[in-house]
Amino acid sequence: MDFLNTYLIYLIPVFGLIGILFMIIKSAWVTKQETGDASMNELAGYIADGAMAFLRAEWKVLGYFVVVAGVLLAWSGTTVATSSPVIAISFVIGAFLSAFAGYLGMRIATKSNVRTTQAAKTSLAQALKVSFTGGTVMGLGVAGLAIIGLGSLFIVFYTMYVVNTGGSVNGEAMAKALDVLAGFSLGAESIALFARVGGGIYTKAADVGADLVGKVEAGIPEDDVRNPATIADNVGDNVGDVAGMGADLFGSYVATMLATMVLGREIVSHDNMGGIAPVLLPMVIAGLGLIFSIVGASLVKIKNETDSVQTALNIGNWVSIILTAVATYFVVQWMLPNDFMHLTRDVIPGTTDLKEGSLVFTKNGVYGSILVGLVVGTLMSIITEYYTAMGKRPVMSIIKQSSTGHATNIIGGLAIGMESTVLPILVLAAGIYGSFFFAGLYGVAIAAAGMMATTAMQLAIDAFGPIADNAGGIAEMSQLPPEVRHRTDNLDAVGNTTAATGKGFAIASAALTSLALFAAFVGVAGIEHIDIYKANVLAGLFVGGMIPFIFSALCISAVGRAAMAMVEEVRRQFREIPGIMEYKAKPEYEKCVAISTKASIREMVAPGLIALITPVVVGFIFGPEVLGGLLAGVTVSGVLMGIFQSNAGGAWDNAKKSFEKGVEINGEMHYKKSEPHKASVTGDTVGDPFKDTSGPSMNILIKLMSIVSLVIAPHLNVAAGHNAHIQKEIKVQSMNVHQIKVEKKA
């Protein structure tokens, strides 16, 4: 036990290495599977080439951004004592690993799709095994890289700034180490935002174009080989839902651990690790969650064609969560002392401010917060599944309203999206209050860490969906027998639900993470309180509430413009290339791929700059308290917008897919190409940018703005302290002048 106490900090990256080792083993297994006939391989090659073309174009633009931002961070690190130019190196490493995590996921996805199609020729069980193993590779890669990167950099910075200087765990030395480490999270989240927005614009421009001309105008299936936009559509599944989601959850994973570590520095802990246990705990929990995700993933399997794929996924997910919950109890009991104190002021709802060092918590309270986080994550997934799954009341209500036309379908979907915010927000509110009750703001942060512990498993389930979707597309384009498409459709239907629940999980984790980052920002910026009675703070609150709306507007407008160009190109090819509809001529797929690539790279810049620049401008012009008001407004508005858009889009999508099997409306059966089905296609088209572009980007928006604020907080603290000193001098001089006047009168 003494050995573990001494060397635990060095064992944390080992958890990540284990994840990478299993990732390599599973990736090798997928690669060995059969890829099918020449036609299937040709189509898969188009998809893989298109995905890589997008990534190369995106990385070129992001490369310039990383260099410029790195230089600015290096300069800023020289201006305050609690930072360092090394933050630029941390930033670059975070950006690189975030991009690399997305790349790993996309590469295995483009290998798994055609192999899943081939496996579907034999059985549903084998198709699930291939597609889910591909998703597992991504999940393990993302979690493994995050733990290795954060754990290794923390060892380096802790040694440089604390151990080598003899600094205090609770003092400025540790504050400097964590501020430099925050650069890693900033790099990760920056790349995640551009990857998510750019990938979302790409996939939805192609999807909308393929749907409007292919399905609605030409009356051909969604993934028909005659549709010029179908390759771009399948590429989009990879760059948006795989590479984008991988970078997204990589950023969330890192940001959650970082926020908890920053708040852990403010705790006096008389433990066997030199007082550093509260800082190490979130990384240890993440490492355990990674190991148990490997265990859970191994249990995802079915035997018969009639077995439930969703049940198999749920078993693996539940096992990983339960094992993490049990193991975490023993880890908390071992690492933490019986009780510990906050160094900084904290506030309990309904009471007055507590003075420094007076707020005491127990290790059982910390474990209680972790359980709250796990429960919140589970409930968010269940609620999201209810609002987006086929056969449930919300989706059935949209189907019913499709019978009276396109407009009522849109009205029904919007209403369901708005209604779907109620239960998640109540769960989040209860989770925030409960975790705070158990262990203060550190409890809120560690609850988020508990929720994110099984990220590898969550991401494996999420990435399985786009792989299955691509497999179905290849089956359709290759004109394989109906039973093959039936199996891939089975996987794809479950994948739609898991994608929606994954987005619900992501926004819930973002809400708790952003609150923890907000608390860390307040502490580092030296703000005693944020007073909304002040006009400037209230103004900041309103401006913050507006940002998710303009951000969404830019994303949705970008999809609309790119989709218009895609529609015109598809119409041109149908018009000018004779023989496409008779299978005598091959469409020019590469032109549609180029349209989506150029549009997404061009349009992703403006939303990204809003998230990066706004906190800097507000913080340095109006001060940290106004910036705090801005962050509060962004967080609340962004969480609501994220839930509303993701669930509305998911419900519209599954309402449309329900017609493929046939639905009963007022005693009459309706199938594809019926009038209600056409109305549902319109709803799905409207919902596409909601659920795959702007909605999922909300969680990165609120986290990135919080991390930017945390990084600039030491600079704002110095500026605020300087201004306070000036104000004090002015006040003293004013009092002296007043005293002189009084004396003269006397």
C-alpha cells in the first residue's frame, strides 16, 4: 500500500496504455475480417478517400489556428506569476491528441463499415460484433489518449513547478502547474469545436441534398448508388458522428478531470499522498472507468437473429457503470482522509457565506457525489431514449401529426423537442444540488468525473451507430439481398437511438463540467461573488444567454447554404449525365464530396471564433465578474438549446424511419412514399442540422468558453487586483480631501 501511495501518480498513464493496448488488439481483429466483393470495396474506398480528404483540408486550416493561438499563449504565460510560456506546449499537445483521437476513430470506422456489410451476409450476431468492435476501438483510443496525455503532463508540470521548487499543494506552485495544464484542455476543446461544427456542416449538407433530390424528387432510396450525393452522405457519417464525436468526448473527458483537479487544489487533505489525493482522484476514477469499459464491451453480444441488439448494448453499459461505482467506493476510502476542508469561501444555498477553511466534508460525501454523477448520466440516457426511440409516445405523436401534412409534422417535432428539456433539466438540477450537498463545488466536479468515467463504453456505443449506418449504405449501393439490408437496418435503427442517448449523455456531462469549470474560474479570478443586481453583470448574463442562439443560427444557416449547393449539383448531374437512372452511367461523386468539404471548412470558422474570442473581449474590457455573468448565461441557455435541438432532431429522424416498417395512423397503414412519409422526410430534413450540427455543438461551446475563461483568469485576477488597489487609493484620497475640507470649515 505504501508503494501505491508513493507511485500512484506514475501509475495513472498506465491505465491509458492498457486502453491503447486493447485498442490495437481489437483494431487488428477488425482489419482481419472479410471485406466482400469488388463493388463493396470500391464504394468503401470512395467513403474512406472522401473522409481523409476532409480531414486533410480541416487540419490545414486548424494548423494555422494552433500556431497563432500557441504563440499568443506563450506570450501571455510570461505576464503573470501563476502561468508560464510552457502553456503553449500543453495547448499544442492537447490539440494534436484531440485531432488524433478523431482520426483513429474515423480510420477504424471506414474499415469497419464494409466489413460489417460482409458480416451481415452471414448473421446479425456477426454484424453486431464487427460494428461494435469498431466502435470499441474508437472509445478505447479516445479514453486512452486522454488519460495518457493528461496524466503524463500533470506528472511533468507537478514535478517542475511544485516538487522542484518545494511549493505547497494548496499554494501558487500548484496553481501554476494546473494553469499550464489547462492549456492541454483548451487545445483539446478548440479542436473539438471545429471538428464538431465542421463535421456537422459536412454531413448534414450532404444528407439534406441527398434526401431532397434523391428521395423526394427522384423517388429513389436514401443510399441508392444512382444518387450523386450518397457517397458524401456516407462520408459525413464518419467525419461528423465519428471524428467529430471522438474529439468532442475527448475534450469533455479532459475538461472534467481538469476542473476537478483545479478545485481539488483548494482542499486541505491530510492523506498518505502528501495532500494531493483530491487532485489525483478524478484521473484514478477515469482510469478505472476505462478498465471496466473494456470488461463491459466484451459482454456486448447476441446469439440469434431475434435477440435484441439494444439489450446487448445496455448489458455492457450497465456492467461497466456498476463495476465503476463499486470500485470507486474502495478507491475513495483508500485515497481520501475521513474529512477535509475547503481553503476558499464556499456558499450553501439558504445560508450566509462561510469563512475560509470552515467548510468540512467527508470521504463518504465525495463518494455520494460520484454516485450522483453516475445516476444523473444514466437517467439522462434513459430520458433521451424515451423521447427519441421508435414506438414511444413522443415519436408516435410526430408520426400521427404527419398524417395532416408537413406543417403539423414540424409543429409536433418542435413541441416534443421543447417538452424534452423538462425532465433532463430537473435531473441536472437535482444532481447539482445533491452533489453540492455531499461535497460542495468539489462534489459537483467529482460527480461530473463519475459520469464521464465510462466514456470509453459510451463512445463505443455511440460510434457503433455510424458504422452500422455506413454498412447499410454500402449494402444498398451494392444491391445486396434484402436479408442483408434487413440486418443492417436493425443495427442502424438501434444506432439512431444510441446516437441520441450519446448526445444526451454529452450535454449532461457538459453541464456539470461547465459548472465545475465556472467554479474553478471564480476561484482563480479572485471573485468573491457575482452580483446580478449590478447592471453590467446582468447585461453579461443576457448577452451570454444570446450566444447559443447566434451560434446555432450560424451553424444552421451554413448547412442550408451548403445543402442548396448540393441540391443544385445533384439536379445538374441527373439532368446532364444521361443513363444515371438506368445504371448505365456513374455519378460524379467526387464533386458532391468537394462541395461538402469546402463548405464545412469555410463555414466552421465564424462559430468557432465566437466561442474563443467572446470571453477574452468581455473579460479584459468589463472584468471577471461580468465574464462570470456571461458564462452563467451561456451555460443555462446552451444546455437548454442542446437538449431541445438534439432530441427534436432525433425524434423527427426516427419518426421518418418508422414508415420503413409501416405505421398505423387512424386505423390505416402507411409506408414509404405515402403522403405522411413525405411529411416525415421534411421533418427529418429540418431536424438534421438540429441533431447533428448545432445541437451537439452546444456542449463544446459552453465548455470551451469556460476553459478560455479559466486560462485567462490569472490575468483577470491581476487586473482586478490592480483596479481594486487604484479604487482604494482614490477612496483614501477622497477621504483625505474631505477631511481637509472639514478642518478648514472648523
